[in-house]
Amino acid sequence: MRRIAIATLIFPNFQLLDLAGPWDAFGEIKVLSQGEVEYQLTAIGTTRGQIRSSSGLTVTPDQTIFDDC
């Protein structure tokens, strides 16, 4: 299986679709490729802790821009 790392940047007042849309699309690739390709998705926040989207939903990023890679 081939794994590809993808990071999405989230910041205060981000649009949920900008996070959820790509995550859903990249997740479907594993199914369509019959398990040959998998994307490892990571949400990176510009602030520590939960980040509130423009619709009010809060998301906790996997890591922040302040964390070591």
C-alpha cells in the first residue's frame, strides 16, 4: 500500500467544508484504489487548543504550527 501524507491548515473562523470536503475525498481514494493508496490526513491548527469554525463548531487539531514535525 502506498501512503501519502496530507496536512490541512485550520484557523479561527475556517469553513468546515474546507476541512471536511478534502478529508472525505481523500478517504474515498482508498476505497476506489482497492486499498492500494491511502492518504494519511492531519489537521494542523494555527492556535493551540480547539478552533471554532465560521458556523460555531469547534475542532481540535491533531497538532499545531508550533509543534515539532
